[in-house]
Amino acid sequence: MLQNLTQVTIIYYQNESLELLHEVKTFPKNQQGRAVIPEVFKEGKSIIAVCQGEIHILNKMGDRILPIVLVA
């Protein structure tokens, strides 16, 4: 049964936020070798990418945006 599992990194947005998030999960594979992501995980998310294995993200879009304080 373990051979039918695959580790993936999922990059996504929560529907109520623009913060780019990611999680490393292990899911079953279908016959084509693609990860089968359960509907319960997808709820409330917009999935951007599914990467094979554990990915170490060094910088994401928005990580270096500074808040605008006292402009004008």
C-alpha cells in the first residue's frame, strides 16, 4: 500500500486571503501516478501548484512587500 502514496508540496491561497501558503502532504496516487487530493483539503483553497516531494520555498510573492505607513 505504501507504494501507492506520494509526497507532494501544495502551493495555494486561502479563499479569504491573498497570502501564498504551502503544505507538504502525503496522498494516494491514481493509476496515472498523480496525487489524489481529497475534497476536504481543497475546501476554501485555490490551489496554484502541486509539486512532487518536499519543496523548500525560500521566497514567495509578497514576502518582501513592506506595509505603506504614513504615506502623504
